[in-house]
Amino acid sequence: MKIVRTTPELRLVLRDARRGLVPTMGAFHEGHLSLMRAARVECEQVVVSLFVNPTQFGAGEDLERYPRDEQLDVRLAQEEGVDVLFVPSAQVMYPKGFATWIDVEASGGEADARPGHFRGVATICVKLLNLVRPDVAFFGQKDAMQAAVLRRVIRDLNIPVHLRILPTVRDEDGLALSSRNVRLSREERERALSLPLALEGARSADDPVAAARAALNGLEPEYVELLRVGDATLLTAAARVGSTRLIDNVVVEGELG
Ligand code: AMP
């Protein structure tokens, strides 16, 4: 596996082959690894990007506290047969004078809860797509609204890439894996379980939003909403457990393409 930190280096290692891109912020868990595996199966050259993108964090969010472990990530990516791990610095991605943004019109859910978040996400993803020029880009259903926003961007800007959205990987007890889970205390982790349980229990209710809200034992949700992603309807929610913000979703109807 090649570890690449600059854009000229990246250009040099790209081969004329069916290429897959897995954008990440690192602190890899089985969710990230499942995307790498899917890319490995479908593509000849697998590029994983590891960049904690500062522009998608709002003021007062956890940019500084975001979990980082590059050494372990290098080892895990290597074990998955990743060809190129792209680890740019903030200076490489946002050089002095940076002034161009992808501003997606989105509302509800994460868009309202985190103003400016999707502008940062869309901008970094378009930059990564331009740099890597993958045939296929892999994203997790865990961040369903992110996938929906990126699908919009790709269509609106005619970016020639196929988007794959892969199922959320969960711990045995149902909690969706997230890099932020390491910050949950044992007691918080226990309380966090009511998020997946409430969503799962509400998915076939007549009013899934009301049912999920009623089942969120002791967790005050930031929102519980239905979200349309392609042909699927998802029940999505965000809740804070202590100082950690968790999101999750389940498919209520249809299938994610
Ligand atoms: P992140 O590093 O959190 O930005 O996530 C990188 C990619 O991994 C995104 O496409 C996420 O949706 C995806 N991802 C994060 N958690 C999971 C999970 N539990 N299962 C599947 N994919 C995930």
C-alpha cells in the first residue's frame, strides 16, 4: 500500500484501471472496513482518503477532539488490501486563499442541525472526486443524508462517478459503529442503545416518527425525521448522549440503491 500526502504524488500513483474511492475521516472501524472490502471486490485500484475535514465542523463542534490514530489506520487499510491511502494535510486541501465552495440547498435533519456542515462535506468530496477521478465512490448508509446530498451534487454537477451506499455496520447489541463511540462511557453507551432500538421498533409503525420519539427512553432527540434517499424512505434521528452526538437511521420503505 502506498501512503500519499500530496496531490502530485497522488497523480503519479493513479493507474488506468477501474478505480474506487472510499472517503473517510479515519479512526477506522468495521463500517469503514466494509466499504474498503466492497471497493476491493468491485475495483482494480482502491483509494482510501483519510482527512479530518475542518470545514465540515461547526464552531463548538468536536474537530479538536475528533479521534485520530493514523498508525492503526495504516495497518487496517493495509490488511484490507487498499492500494493507496491518501492522507493530505489541511494545507494541501485548503491552500492559502481558498475561496470556492460547493453550496448544496438542503434542509431538514443534519442540514438544519449542523448549519454549514454539508457545504464542507460537499466541497471536500468534490475535491476528492476531482483528484482521484474514481469510477465508483463508496459511502455508508449510517450517514444517510450525506449520501443523499452527495447524490444530488453528483447529478447537479454532472460528475461521472457511480455512488454506492452500503448498509450500516452495527455492534452486536445494535449500536451503529462510529468513530465517536470510543468517547462513550459504559453508562452512556447503555443509554445510547435506545437510539437504534427506537428506530428499529418504529420502522413498521403507522407513524414511525411518533413511535420512535415515544420509544427514545431518556434520550432527547435533536430530530426524528423521515428522509427520502433515492427509492428508499429512511427514518433518521440524532441525539446527544453526554457530550457525544450520535446519528442513526433505518430503512422504512423501499431499497437503497
Ligand atoms: P467518517 O470517517 O465517519 O466520515 O465515515 C467515512 C465513511 O464511512 C462514510 O461514508 C460513512 O457513512 C461510513 N460509515 C461510518 N460509519 C459506518 C457504519 N457503522 N457502517 C457503515 N458505514 C459507515
